[in-house]
Amino acid sequence: MYQIKKKKILNPTVVELHVEAPLVANKARPGQFIILRVDEDGERIPLTVAGTDKEKGTVKIIYQIVGATTKKLSAKEEGDTLQDFVGPLGVPTHLDGLQNVCIVGGGVGCAIALPIAEALHEMGARVTSIIGFRSRDLLILEDEFRAASCTLRVMTDDGSYGEKGNVTLPLKEMLEGGERFDAVITIGPLVMMKFVTLTAKPYGVPVTVSMNPIMIDGTGMCGGCRLTLNVDGKKITKFACVDGPDFNGYEVDFDEAMARGRMYGAFERHAYEETCNLYKKEVQ
Amino acid sequence: MANMNPKRNEMPTQDPLVRAHNFDEVALGYTEAQAIDEANRCLSCKNMPCVAGCPVKIHIPAFIEKIKEGDFEGAYGIIAKSSSLPAVCGRVCPQEVQCESKCVRGIKGESVGIGRLERFVADWHNTFVADDPVRPAQNGHRVAVVGSGPSGLTCAGDLAKRGFDVTVFEALHTAGGVLVYGIPEFRLPKAIVAKEVETLKKLGVKIETNVVIGKTLTVDELFDQGFEAVFIGSGAGLPNFMGIPGEGLCGVYSANEFLTRSNLMKAYLDAPHTPVMKGGRVAVVGGGNVAMDAARTALRLGAEKVFIVYRRSEEELPARREEVEHAKEEGIEFCLLTNPTEILGYHNPDDPRDPKNGFVTGMRCVRMELGEPDERGRRRPVEIPNSAFEMALDTVVMSIGTSPNPLIKATTDGLTVNARGGIVVNEDGLTSRPAVYAGGDAVTGAATVISAMGAGKTAAKAIADALLDA
């Protein structure tokens, strides 16, 4: 069992947990993920590592309450335990040799983008961060990003904070203005990563995207997390759990990935409502 | 007095039409009377050809002799000396090509039902004997086992019985490997696997779940922690796909994923936490035991119609005869000499938000015929021109084998693998790294439970010899 050492509510739907898992804390690097189960018979969900504390042996995860499992997870408090917590899985984000990088995070994806920005900042790279949210209420980690970035642009869809608009606006503006990034690293909703990739394409900047497909084992056994890459005109199948989660944005078939992400949509909505009803009953 | 009936005792089974709708075990097992009657068919041959056919060398005539005497626990004692998982082997071993294929009674009639007798003995023990196994005196040597599937559990069990301090590292949350995520409940009840794992724990084997060797810890770190030898039984790994258009559609699964969702994650329950697509029309592509398991699971999950799509003919089906027969009895349709060329999906050009977009609607296939034999002597399937046709489907399960998992290879310096990614070992199971042994699918690619157990056994002996001699 894996104990929750610290819990912090970042916004009404986003929660930060520090979970005691010394072996994982000892190994995890930016870009890698863990898989957890909240309780016996629960589903296995992958969550990207948002930070580690090797001395305390804890792993930080930041997640959004979107379905039944994250709802159950949000009911756990400090001192409670999780059934399973395994990792670190996947390949760490490739950062070697990068000197001038644009990090583009969207929503809860910013939680995963932050350790990458911090690692680059520590390496002495010039970090430009663009973080986007639907509205001011959902903003997270602004101060942390500011500390790790030379330039920070905060965007909201409704203009309730920072600048109004999508994250692609400042990216396009900077690239247009002659900014020569070594790489754009983007983490967030699939549709955002797709458009970040399209925005960067005319300028020939390498784009790394962090894929977060449905997974079960996370160790290269089930193949559920597969995605299609278009490499030199050929379609090839890759597995996000062992080949990723980072991929070359120009190669990823985003439309297929988005459709696959919706595969259990109806089931998930139903399960989420059931879980919410259970908690409501408990409260009554 | 030997029973000279040329026919063996039939295995009682659940009625096909009933079992097609439940996950209870198909085969029900012999009664005591049936077991003794079947045991009496054994001629107790002096040269014991059956033992030569057993990958773990169970002393078959000796345990059958005990059954004849009605000493079922005595029979169990004999099996347990050679096998760490008798209740499992009695169910999933392909005995017809192993021990039973060598049985003298098989020359003029049917061979002795050795597998059925093994299962009877193991079940009898598990039902009536509560004694914990005696924990042997410890020899102080520590061994790490990677993976808790059949090879790992066998290796761990054999070493523990000889007094080694064994820790098994399992990546998933439950021990058992393919026995729990792959083989379905109706063929191998999970309670039986759990019982065998409990028996090993009572022998002193420690099992650490949620540890991925190659990620959480490396093989080198295991040595740093004081383990003196490491056995890698990490299994086959990445599922293969055909590389045809449409394999990324919703409703296309690898057999591994489909079975894992149903078995390990219990998607067959009424209100599961992990979903799987149920019902509708399902095609399973492939002809091995895993394909049969997937097809029969789909049926039990409520499919209207299940097809096995295989490019060769019935004769070449790699699955066990018994599994093919069971599948047919349950109503699974075999589309033989048929090869998929494309999986078709729904696409509404007018409404990108149509919830059906991206889901499977069917599969385009071509008819095949068998041509000249290939280098392995199997007749090569050749496409018949202009034979394309479409099947209407909701779910497609690809069951066309696996490729070795890259995790351990990538993080273990000096570990030699072959062109197909399998770990290279010598006859003792020793890899290119000193004190690192391997066995099972990680070495051979997808194979049987019992061959993996045989490899675990061989490595356990080599590890014991190496550490005790040193």
C-alpha cells in the first residue's frame, strides 16, 4: 500500500498528491509516468510524474477529476493509502543538448510540463513557457512556471486572466518574429498538441508531444496504448507505454488518437455518474 | 488387474450451450471412481515413455500407482516433487503432444488420461488437505526472480524447496503472469492460481508486486541489493498487429488487451471498473490457443456471433485440438483460409462529432488456398484472386503472436538477444551475463505454460548447483 503524505487542492478540479513510493521516487525523471489503482478491483490509470522528493521517498502527481477513478482518488485524504502505485514507466523526455526551448502546456498538462521546464532551466537552457487554461479558476502553477522560465505567457480561452486566446497565438507570434527554438515541447489535450504541431510546422521547429492514451499494464504487454505514426510516408504502430509517452509531433496521427481516446466515453460518463451518486448517498 | 478398455474415461464438462454464457470452468474433473478406473488403464511400463514426454519429468507411473491404491495425497506428493503448479498443469498442458503422446495405451486405443489424473490429484489435495508445506532449512543464498508467470513461479518454487531465499518481482498488481491476465477463468480458475501462489509463499517465497524490472529496479541493482543470481521470466510482451489499414479503430484489440481486460481487470463482471466492448459481432484473427481463449471469452461476454478468422486450413490450426472442439461446440464459427486485408470503420463526413465515428463496422478479407510448402514444411497460404469479401463486425481481436518485451534488454548491459529479441541462453538457462538466467516466453517467444515451467525448473537446478558449489 502506498500512503498519501500530502494533498493540495490546486483548483476546483485539479488535485496534487504526494504519494510515498520510494523506489519510484528514486528513479523517476521528467516525462515519465506511473500507474495507480485506488482500491482493489479498481481500474489502472496512468498519470505523469509531476515531481519527486528522493529524501522523503515521495512522488508528486497532479490530476484532474474527470471520471470515476479520479473522483474516487479525490476522496482520499492525507494518511490514506492507494492500493497500487507502479513506475516509473515510459521513456524520460529527451532534454540533452537543448538550449532554447518553448514549453507549451494546456490545462492539467501544465503539471507535467513544469518538471520539464524546471529541468531545462536547471541545465541552463533558455526556457519560454506558454501555459493555457479555459479560465482564471482553472489556472495552476503560474508562480512555479515563472520561476523556471525566462519568458512566461499565460493564456485563457475567455480572457479572464492573462491574455485571451489559444496557446498557439503567442507561439505563432514568436516564431513569426524570428524566434529560433531548438524544440517545442507540448503537453495538454490532444487537440491542443495537434494545433501546436501545425503552428510550428512552417518554421521547421522540432515538436515533441506527450501522449496519454488509455493504458492497462503500461509495460508493453497489452497494446491498448498503441498509436499510429506516419514516418517517411509509412504508417507504423508504436506503444506509448514503452516507446513513449513522448513522440515527434509531426509523425503522430492525432485524429486516430483522439477517436481512440473516446472509445469508452459512454461507459466513463456512466461510471462517473454512478460514483458521484455513491458519494452523494454517503453524504446524506 | 489392468483396465483394458481402449477408451479413456470421458472428462465431464458443462453443457456447451450453458457454458457459452458463463465463466465457470468448462471441464468439471474426474470423480474418485473415474480417477481410479482411469488409473487402472496404466500398465506401469518399466521404461516409462510418458516421463520422457514431460518437460518437468513428473514420475507419472508412480503417481498413477498411488491413485490405483486410493492414496491420492501420496500421488500428490509424487507430483509435487517435480511440479510447483500441478493444478495448473493438469488443466493447461498440451498433454496430447507430451506425456500422453508417448503412452503405450495410445498405440491401440486412447492413451491414459494423464493430464486429467494430474488435475484430479491436485484438486483433491487442494480440497481436502489443509497442511502447510514444510518450510525447508534456509541455506542463506538469495535469488531474485523477475516475473511471476509459470517459469518464474516454477523457478522460485524449486529454489525455495532447496532452502534458497527467493524474491519474485511482478510488474502487475497480482501474481501469476499469463495465468491470471491471459488464460481465462473458464479454462483456469483464478482461485487455483491464487492457491498455488499461496503454497509458494508458505514455502518462504516473497512476492513483490508493482515492481517493473528494467524500470523500478534494474537487474544490476538486484545484484547490488545482495541477490546472487537473477532469473528472468518476464514473458513475451508486445502484441503483434498485421499492419493493415484500420487497426487503430475503436473496437480493435490485441488478444492480450482483450483478455487482460476480461481476466485481470474483471471486465466480465456486471458493473466492472475496467470496460471492454461486449456483445455484437466479433472476429478473432489467428488460430492459436490464445485466439480460442479470446473467441470463447467474447462469446461469454455476450457476443451475438463470434468468428475465428485464420489464413490456413483446419489442419494447420496451432491451437490444441480440445480447445478447437470446445470452441466449435459452443457455436464459434471458423472462417478458415481467410485473411483480413482491411478493418473498416464508421465515418460520418457530415458530423465529425457523431459518436459512432472511428468505430469498427466490418473487415475486408480475401480467400486463401494452400500452395507449396515453405521452409518449415507448412503449406503456404496464397491469396485467391478476386476473392475479396466483407464481414460486418463490431469488434476485431488480433491474436497473431507477440514480440519480446524491450524493457529488460534495454537496461541490462551485456545481455545478448537473438534477431527476434528473445534472450539467448545456454542449455542451463544461463544468459550471456554471469549469474543471470532466463526462461519462458522471454527466451522462446510465445510458447506453452509447461515449456516455460520446464525452463524455470532447468534454471533453478543450474542456479542451485552454481551457488551451492561456490
